[in-house]
Amino acid sequence: MSQSDTKVFKALDKTDINDKVTRIIDQLQIQEDARNIVNEIIKEIKENYDLSPSVVRAAANILYKRNKEEVEEKNEQVEDLLTLCR
């Protein structure tokens, strides 16, 4: 291995590492809070309109990811495979 391939690491900076780990923890908390909010909204929709939570979540994800065509194609492939298996 040549010297140019050797990775040189910085000396450990306890403050920097602590700050970055704290930022990660903060982001994980934000993610957990967001999941709880989404679950509460889905629960409200279920209670008010009797819509399936899994269907509501799937529809919201499709709208968020803007991948309706991809989901439709996958569903068609699943239907084709189910037809073969009958």
C-alpha cells in the first residue's frame, strides 16, 4: 500500500464528537415525534371515517413519494403472479 492510499485521521476531539452525537440524538427524537404525530392523525382518520390505517398510510406514502405509477406497476405484477398461482 502506497503512502498516498493511507487515510489520515484527525485526533479525537471529544467536544466535536459529543456535539455531533447530540445532534444525532436530537434528530432521532424529531423522527420519533413525527412518527407519533402521523400515528395520531391516522388514528383520527380511522375513528372519524372508518378508513383502514394501512390504506391511509399507503396512500399518504404514495403521495409523498410521488410514485403512484411505480406502485401500480408493482401491483399489476403481483396480480399477474397471483393469476399464475391459481
